[in-house]
Amino acid sequence: THSDTSHEPHVGRAGLPPGTYSELRVRAPALNWKGCIDLLTLSDEVCEILDFKTGQPKDQHHFQMRVYALLWLRDTNLNQTGRLANSLRIVYPQKDVELEVPSLEELEGIEEDLVKRTSLARTSLSKKPPDARPSPDNCRMCSVRHLCDDYWRIETQERFSEDDTRDSEFVDIQLEVINYRTSDLLEASVEVSGDLNIGDRVLLRSSSEHAEAQVGDHIRVLNTRLSRDDQDSGNAVLIMSPFSELFIVDNNV
């Protein structure tokens, strides 16, 4: 058996030889889709696609594996004989999940679905501005979520607060600045939050001054830690870190 851990393994005339391949990049040029399989094992009897996950099982993981099976089938460089995967397995920290392997007919249905998704995505990207689709996965790493009005709807934040994969210590919150107690401690009123009540008074603490935020300003604070109530005032305390960000929004919000 041949083992190859490089991203671009040597490919023979018939495609990949038997072996185990990690982080294998598969491409379907006709679809303009590509993916990276965590581990592919090939032998005379076995063609297994394996994926490692660190979190909890999700339905989209099953879809991802089926897409990998399709990309492997359509990769005319690595899989020149058009060999079907006969094993799909997801490895979670607590268990392995063996998936039902899609047939050729089912893979063709997935291919049609990807063509439709691609067309819809291109249409959506052509819109100025693009449509917002708030979700915990979409928004968690979004670098412009402070600009997205759909993200800052109260109902959106309340829905996100129910996400059991979220680190509830760190929150995004919109506030109105009430006053400064010190140069690094301001008092504010909650305007949008899924973790605190609208109108609650909070204290926002930072290691740096917020001189740019004036009394009466509306601010959006990202990745701030929600701490216990201040012993003196009874207010919740928000503590900014080097990873937190503060943005001033239009006073007419």
C-alpha cells in the first residue's frame, strides 16, 4: 500500500494508485466546485472518504460528505476511471458515524442541486448590496456584521442566543452611551441584545479610552465578555478585550 500525505500526490495514467491520502484536494471543473477531503483510502476493495470533526454532529456534515463523494467521482485527474466511493465516515470526538453511500443516480441529483445553488449564489452576489442571511454559522466570523441591519434586529439576536454551540460569555450588543464614570468605564443602556433585556443599564469596561464615543451615541460592541453584575450598581458588566471592537452607528438608529 502506498501512503502519500502531500496535497498534490503523484497521479498515474489511471489516476491515484492504492494508498492513503490526507488533505486531498478534489475538483469538478465542469461544476467549478472543489473540496479538501481529510482522508481518502484506496485499495482494490475500498474507496473510503473520511472526515474529522471537532464539534457536535450536524445535518450539514452529511451533505458535505455527499458533495465530497460527487467531487471525487467528477475529478477526471485523480479518479480517471470514475470510481465510486463505497464508504463515507465522519469521525467525531465521541463516536464515528457511517453514512449511507449515495448511488450514481443520487450523486447526479446532488450535482443538479449544486448547479442550482451555484446559479443562485452568483445571482445573489450580483446584488448591490447583497441579501443578508443571518445565521450563527454565517455571522460568527463575518467581518462586516457591525454594518448589517438584519443582524442587529432584536429577533435575530434573541434567536442566536438560543444557539447551543455559542460561547455565551462573549456577546455582540448595541448600546446607547449614558455617561462616563471614568475614562475606561462607561454606563450605557441596552438597545439590541439576545442576552440582556432592552433598556437594562450596563457598564462597559475597557483597557483603553473610548473618547470617540460620546454621551448619546449609539454603539455596537463585538466580542465583549458578559460578566456578573457589578456589586455596587447591580448592573451587568461588559469587558472588552484586545479582540473586541467598538463601532459608532448613526444617532438616528
